[in-house]
Amino acid sequence: MTTSIRIAAKKVQFAAFMLSLVFTCSSRLQARPPTDPQNGKAVFEKLGCFRCHGSAGEGMSQPSSAGKDSGPPKIASTHLSLQDFVHAVREPKGQMPPFGPKQVSDAELADVYAFLQAAASQPKIELPSTANSQNGEHLYANFGCYECHGYQGQGSVQTGGSRLGPPQIPFSGFVSYVRQPAGQMPPYTPKAVSDAQLADIYSFLQSRPQAAPSKSIPLLNK
């Protein structure tokens, strides 16, 4: 009889412990502030993420000459957990600069994460099939892009213009950067150059050859 009472008491204690654990977890989940995808979109744009990753986080979809996708990766509908996503932003790999808590809070990154998870349904700026590379070459020269970026979009150390051809960012990121550039480059509004014209210029830059590997240049290997 005593043994039965002890077993029953232990079962009651265990049940009470499990109820307490469920209540604690539930309280923590309820205490976590809800994410705001709209604010995430605003933060995504404020930080300039769209300039490399595209307006909807689609990344660089064009394959390089080596047969592999080059440029910023797709981050829309990311398979990363929120914790891993925050870590990737704080301590990124490759050419992406790190973003510390002073630049963007964990709560803001949670909103960005929510925006990216829903980004599959967001409208994307796609390169139209009618883009004309020959007209793009003409526009590239007429707008004076070569003055900083070189005639072939190869960039220039003297002017500080970055290499543009072939593009390492998606078309939507290219358009966004031309509209809201960083550094000394002036912005080009839709009145100055239309999206259709930018599509032609992008197509021209796509036709440019890849940069030669440094190992293939004898002067750089002496």
C-alpha cells in the first residue's frame, strides 16, 4: 500500500513538473514580439541589401562561364533558421560586410527574416527577353558610363569605378543601385534612364567576358 502511494505521488510530481514546463515555454513564446514583414522590407531597403541580393532577395540567378551561379546568393525563403540567419549577417562569408547590433538590431533582423520568408510572393524585376545588348552598348556610351567604369565595364583603378561586366548582381539589384547608388556615383532617375534602357545596358554588360584569373597573368605571378 505504501509503495503504491509513493508511485502515485511521483506521478503527480512528474505531471506537475510537465505542466510547469509547458506553461513556461508557452509564456516565453507569447512574450516573443511578433515579426513585421513590412518593417523587414523597409529595413532591407534601408541597409541597401537589395543592391546586391535583389529587390526580393532573389540573388544572382545568371550562371558564370564556369557553370556555377556567381554573385550574391538567393536569400528569399531562406532555409536558414532565424538564429543562423542573424549569425550570417553578423559574421558573413565572402565579400559581404558584417552588420553589427548598432547598425541593425536582432528584432529588425527578425523582421527582415520574416520579409524574406514571404518574399517568394513579392513582385520581382525580371530582365525582359526583349533586352537588346547592341542598344545597351550604345546607351552605355551615351550616358558616359565608360568614363568611370571603362568601355567594357571592366572598372578603373584611376577613377574608382567598379567592374560592371559581366554583372555579379541580379537585374533588380542593378536597377536599384543605379537609382540609389553609393559613393560618388550620381543617381539616375526613371526620367533620366528608363528600366527598359537599363535592361539593354545590363544585357550589354552580360555579354562582356569574365575577368582573367590572376594566375593566368604572368606579370602578377613574378
